[in-house]
Amino acid sequence: MSLSHETMLDVMAYVDGELEGDALDRTESLLASDEDASRLALELRTLGDCVRIIQTDRAQGRNPDEIADDVMKALDKKIVAIAPLATRRRNAIIVGSISTAFAIAAAWFLLVNNDSPLPGAPLPQTVAQVSVQPPIAVPAIPTQTPTQVGVDPEKMAAEAYLQSGVDIESVDSPKHEVSVFYVPGTASANPNASSVVVWIGEDEQK
Amino acid sequence: MSAGDSVLKRLFKRRKFLQATALMAMVVAGGWLAFPKTANADADPQADIIELQGTTTPGAGSIDPRVANVAQLKKPPLSAYNTYKLLNRATFPVKKGVPSSYTLKNGRILQLTFEDMSKDNRYRVLTTISEPNGKDFLSRLEVLHGANELLAVAGQWLDPKHHDKGALVLGITIHP
């Protein structure tokens, strides 16, 4: 995927229904013409669909196993389609394979209060009180190539975020599941930069 | 050549020397002022570590005022906990190629190794976490840190035997 960080934010805002006017028109035309952008929109929408299924099931009082079944059934029926995420530039053992399955698992961990030990992370004891938001904001790290660095001021501004923020180059944790969350808008120096939350599960994988 | 010519020539040479010296001083001073000091590849950066206890409590919860400016705590996934308490804060140098160790509140050992500066002027730091018995918990996490930007590491129990004590959330910041 070769989308700029700025473009990814636009696509995210589009999927969240936050765009209006020129920005909406511009992003819609981008989605119509750019395969990477449309794939990203599909991935984000997929996450939203999964979260909505979980929310609906929770509202109906279904238990975590039933919720997981519903999500998997939806996937089987292709109600939601999961597209592969872009791979990272090197040693992408984990980062490059941050898949929608991680997103589903993370959303599930955040939304469902489950007392049974689950692989992944310690769960808050009263998760139901946590506000419900899509757990992954940026599913893939934009790959910048030297050819994208030019004299175009907009491109240069989009690249500026690289000089701040946090970026994961490689992760290796054979025994513990690791999820990487990019959190845009929380880096101190640059509004285009992302900070990162690395979530390491306590339970050992077999 | 007369004596007067020789004196004039020496004075001229001395003036040239003074002019050249002044020019070099201006160039050095200009360069020192013009270039940012954040990218001193020779100096060892400092690591700031904060250890937070994350729990979910009834109601709105609370965030320790000492970390109230950490925006990440209020956004997913860290907003899964609505209460954060600062347990410890430490600052230590991270030397190039030499692991710096720090014992976490849950007994595990955090190691940070400054590898080099990236092309985009960020700190490439290798992070590992091991069990007290030496086994790997996190074998390798290679991160590009923008100066003063926070990397959060979550998912660990504060006390693996007492889950009611909540989660241990680390904040790692690298700065010049």
C-alpha cells in the first residue's frame, strides 16, 4: 500500500461518515480510482461491521462464544469481507501480518467482559462501561518511497510525519501474541504523526 | 624590496589571516545556529519510562494528574481502562549498542538498546522484555522513536497471580 498518511486519514474519515463537501467529493473520486484506497476503505468498513455485530449481540445479551460464532458466520457468509493488510517493509513477522483477525480480537477484548482467561490481554473487569470505538485506527503503516519525496508541498507535508511519531520496524514474540495499534493524533509534535500501542498477551501460545 | 614593502606585505598577510579566521568563525557559528540540535548522532539519548497501573472502576474513572497529558490513555485501546495510576517514573541513558536494563513492577526486565539514528532522524531502539528467570517475554521490538514521542506497551498483568490488581502499562519516551 502506498497511500500517504494524510490520504489514509481522509479514507478513515470517509468511512466514519465525517467528510462533507469538497473533501467528500475528493475522497470519493480517490476511492473510485485508487485500488489501495478502496481496499483500505473496505478493511475499515469490515472492522466497523464486525464491531457492529459484536455490539448488537451484546445488546441482546449473547455470551462471548455466541458473539464469536456470529462474527465467524458473518465472515463465512461474506457479509463482511476481510481483505489482507499491507505487509511491512522488512521482518514483518507480526507487524506485516496485523490482520483484521487481530482487530476483531481486540474489539472483542474491549467490548466483551469475560472472566475466563483468554489469550491476548488482561481485560478490564467492567468493560461494558468503556466507550465503544473502533479499536484500530490505522491498520497499516504507509510505505514511503524516495520517489514520493519531491518538491510538491502537499507531499512534503504528508512526509513530515515520518520525522516524528513512533513506528514499529520489527516485532518478534514467538510465545506471546502481539498486536500493534497505531493511534493517530496523539503524537506531541506533529498532528499527522501516530503514536503506537504494543499489546502483548500474557498467555503463552502453543 | 625595501623595508617598507616588507612591512606592508606582512601587514597584508596578517589582515588576510584575520579575515579568513573571522570568516571561518562566522561559518561555524552559522552552522551551529542553523542546524537543529535534536539529531546529535554522537550523543547518547535518554529514555523516560513511566509505569502505570490500569484498571476499570465503576463510573468515569480517573487518570493520575501526573500523566493527565498522555493523550493515548483516553483513546483505544488504552481507554479500555478508565483509571490509571502512575506507579513509577525513571530516566536513564540508553547507550549505543549497550543494553540498559530496568526492572518493571511485575518483576520482568525491560532492556533498551539504542541502535542508531534513522534516515528520517528518529532513534532506532531495540526493546526486549524478559522474565525474571531469563526467559523471553518479548524477544524483539525494534522501534523508531521520534524525539519525545511516547510508545506504550500494554497487555501485561501488574501481578500475574492477582489479576484484580490490574494491568501494567508502560510508556517509553526517547529524547536527546
